[in-house]
Amino acid sequence: MGIRIAFAAFAILWVALALAPVSRSDWMLENVMTLVGVALLVAFRRAHALSQTSVTLALVFLALHASGAHYTYSLVPYDDWSRSLFGRSITEITGAPRNEYDRLVHFSFGLLLAIPCHEWLVRSGRASNRAAWWVTLLLAMSASHIYELIEWGAAEIFGGELGAAYVGTQGDEWDAQKDMALATLGTFVGVLIGIAFGPPRDTEGSDPSVSA
């Protein structure tokens, strides 16, 4: 029941964010990853390769991405949200020279997907418990690198405002490197959390044996 509620909550949020996005073209590009992510979650869940906790973590990441797609990443109004809640903007507090929402999502990619990735590797029998943590880190680094190449390719193909909005460098020549570094850092933190607290306790079905 809990997993259905999580999927339903994400679906409601996604539909709400699909209404009147800042840039419909950018929203469509960004949501290619959302659709792929949801399809993979459904497939893994049906194969009993992911627990409810792992699916929920992945849906939280997709919700963050869906919010970025609605506003376009460089225009997410987190400063307005911060002022209404705390009386000060995040930019005023941190002194950041650009909108940093994309940095948050790249970090969250690693942080939130480390445990699901590890669980999938172990439960599908692709790696032992210990080896799966290392493979998780390598997969996250590889996926982040490939995503930056996809962004570059999309910018070259579409060009103009759409290409710039999709890449979202905001004038930072080291944007791709910083994004990959944050995804790696997030994964490292997620791996440490997974090692410290162990696998999710809400596993279902028969798991493959876990060896050291």
C-alpha cells in the first residue's frame, strides 16, 4: 500500500508541475529522463529488485528533477521560498553568484540513488554486498559523466535558448565538472549512510544471498 501512495503522490506532483511550465520545450526535454526513471522503477519493482524505501528515495529524486523541469533549473525560485519561510534568501546567506538548484539535484542524484542502486545490484545477484558499494560509486560517476555528454549533445542539436536552458551552465565554464563532482560526493555520502545503517528493512520477496 505504501508504495502505491508514493507513486500516487509523485503522479499528482508531476501533473501539477506539467501545467504551464516556464518553458514547455525545456520541460519536454527534461522529462525524457523522468519517464525513463519511472519506467525503470516500475520494472525493478515488479521484479522485486527494489524495496519500498529504495523506490521512495528514487521518487524523491525524480520529484526534485520535476520541479527543476517546471521552472527550468536556472529559474527555480528557491530564494522566494526562503524569504517567505525565513525572511532571508538562500543567495543572501550563501553569497552564491548563480541559481544553485541544479547543484542540489546533482548532489541528490548520488545521495538518494546510492542505496537503490546497491540494493538492485545485490538483490539481482550482480555483485556481493561489499563489492556493490564500490560498483554503485563507479556507476554514479559514469552516469553523471554520460548525462553531461547528453546535455552537450542536446545543446549542439537544439541550440539557442532551448539548448542554453537545458544545459544550464549560467556562465560557469566549470559547470559540468562541478556537477559531476557533486554527484560523486552525494554518492559517497549515500554509500556511507548505507554502510552505517544497513539495507532497507522493508524488503519483500526472496532476496539473493548476500555475501561479504
